[in-house]
Amino acid sequence: MIKSFAASLLFLLLSLGFQAKAQTIPDSTLRNMEQMIEQMEKVNQAKQEIGKFERNLLRDEMAFKWMEMAPLVGGLIQTATNHPFNDKSVLFKEKGHDALDYVPASLTLLTTWTMKAFGVESRSKIKRMVTANAIALGLNVGITQGIKHTTKELRPDGKDNHSMPSGHTAISYMGATILHREYGHQSPWISVGGYAAATATEMLRLHHNAHYLNDIFVGAGIGIASTNIAYWLTDQIYGAKEINRPNLYLGDVVRFGRFLEQPISLSLISGTEIRTGHISQDAFDVLDSNFDGNVKLYPSSTLTSGLEYSYFFNSNWAVEGIARIAETKLKPVFSESTNLHTGDVYGENMCQYHANVAVKYSIPIGLSQRFSLRTLAGDRYTLKTQFERRDNNKTFMEIPSSHRFEWGLGISLESIGNDKYVAGFNFDYLHTAKTNLQPNKFLISSFWKIIL
């Protein structure tokens, strides 16, 4: 391009030279010509770098994403650590919302194909999209049903022995991952919205007593992994010819700059609270006056989800507003000296709401990561939680509703990549004052962050 420009310029100068009868070229004209050539060379170099980056984007699109196997590994770890809780023979009330829970579970996949039907350009051409989605669905259903009929784990409500893993959650995360891969390049709100719907499915399945926590974690891992495998297999079949090639947009450059300088953001968080040991009788009330024995409540790990808003004053200091909901399954276990047994009282879900404000110090690590420290404080509100006798449905004991002050410390690590959102994880320690009800907890959560 530069050579053709110079040749044209030389021809023009020769023509002018004949007309001007060998007049000399002024120095100012030569300087302008040099500046024009330098600018053209810089433009050409920039285009080459952009082309190189876009080729890398295409290579990433077709690569097998090993990190997306992490949720499945996490679900298997949850299964190993949650096994003692699941083995305690306590039933939870059946709430029968299986059909209704398919609404958020299928919403993401329906959104993908609706956008495709209305002509919104997806990452895949129709052949790749149909093939990848079909393989993902086949793997998803095959693996989920295969494990269900092999493990034969009893559901919390005792309805059947198909608890492990959660099929609803597997479908929802498969759909969310497909939506992200096809339309995540359009806007981070699309990807984060899809994962929000999948997280809502997790919460509903736990709340409706259809699954234990490890069931939904494994289901989420299967949904993400099956989609990743399906797209990789499809790319082995078609190569790059069925992909609408990815491009670098100005917004991507701006987002990187904001991430380094002042990353004001909104985050969707999802994770688990861990608290070892049982809840003693000091933390709840036994309402049956005829009961004179001992009972303890054994908690599962807690599923939590919520939103974080981060406002940065500069590159390092920020304040955050955090709103979370957390749900824990509790099983009553009686001492051997009582006339009641573990299965005589229904288990229950304890729901807590957290509203916190945090002060955070954050530093960039290179060009693509940030490490942060924060201290947080706020209110923990526990809803009234009642446990009923199975023989007469009368309330046997309850955890009263309460507001309690909580504070904590945390660290986080986040990374910006080719996706439109920023991904990372938090690790927080939380202490709740003046209570015997789980005063100390550890919160491990992942997040999807939108730079505003």
C-alpha cells in the first residue's frame, strides 16, 4: 500500500516537474510528504496489529476452553464434602414446582434462537449453531440421565431417587453458555443476563427441595462442559468456515482502559458460604412443651447469589454496595435419649438476606488482572424458619427472625480477557455479632462483572 502511494506521488511530481519546467520542490512540501508517508506507515502497522488480534480471537473461539471445566470439578468436590449431610435420613416438604422451574431453565436457549430468528448476527452461521446446539443437548441429557440412573440419589423431598445431578440446572447453564458464545460479543449484559437466569434456576431448585447443593453444582458443571465440548467438536467438523469472524471494536479498547484506570462496575455474584459444625439449641426455640430431649441442627453449605456495585474514586480506592440472598438446608438430629427420631421432623431451608457496604483497595497486576482487599460491614436478616412434625404438620421448633450486625474481610482476584465481561472470585470471612446462629462463615464466590 505504501509502495503504490509513493509510486503515484512520484508520477504526480514528475508530471508537475515537466509542467513547471524543472522548478525545484520547496522544503516545506518535502516535509509534508515525509509526514504523510509516516502516517500511512503507522496506519498500516495498526491494521496489521488489529488483524493479528482478530486472528487470535478466532483461534480462541475455536479452542477447547479448559477453564470451563472448573465448575464441574467444583461440583464433584461439593459432592464429596456434602456427603455426610445428604446421608442423614431427614425429608423436606415436597413443593412440586418442577414444571414451573423449566421457565428460567429454558429461557436462555429460547432467547438465543429468538435473536437468531429476528436476524441478529450470532457468532455462528446456522449450520454450526444447529450442530453445536444439538450435540450439546445430546451430551447434556445423556450425561445427566446416565448419572441419575446410576447414583439413584434420593431427592430431599423423597419424591424419587433422581436427585443427582440437577437436570434443570444443567439445561439452564447449557443455554446460558450457548447464549454467551453466540451473542456475548454484542454486549456484556447478554452474557451476564444469561448466567443470572441460570443462577435463578439453581436457587429455585434448592428452595423447592428438589435437590441438594451438590446436585445443582454438578448440574451447572455438566451444562457448561457439554456446551464447550459440543462447540469444540463442531469446529473439528466445519473449521472456521461456519463462523462469523470476530472483530475488535473500539468499545473493547475503552473497556481495557477503564479496567486499568477506574473500573466502576456492576457484578453478578454466585457462590457458597461454608460453616462447619452444628447449630446448638441455644440458637432456636423448641415449641413442643412435651419435648425434654436434645436436638441439633446440621447445616449444608449455603448457596448464595446477589449483586455488587463498585464505585472507584481513582485507580485503587473504591466503595461497594453488596446485596445477597443465601439459603441453607437444615436437618434436625435428635439425641438417642429422646422419643423422637431424625425422620420425625421435616428439614427446612433457612433464608438470610445480606446488605453490606465495603471499602476496597485494588491494584492492577499487569494489563489484565486486578488483586483487591476489602473490609465490609452491614446487616444480616434471618427469616423465621419453622420445622414441622411429620405426623401432624404442627410446628415443632423455629428459628426466630432477626437483624444482626455483621462485618468481615475479603480478597478478590479478577481478570479481563476477550469476553465482554470481567470474571473473578471473592474469598470473604464474615462475623455476625451477638448471635449463636452461625456467627462465623467463609464465603467463596465467583462473579461476572460489567464495566460501566
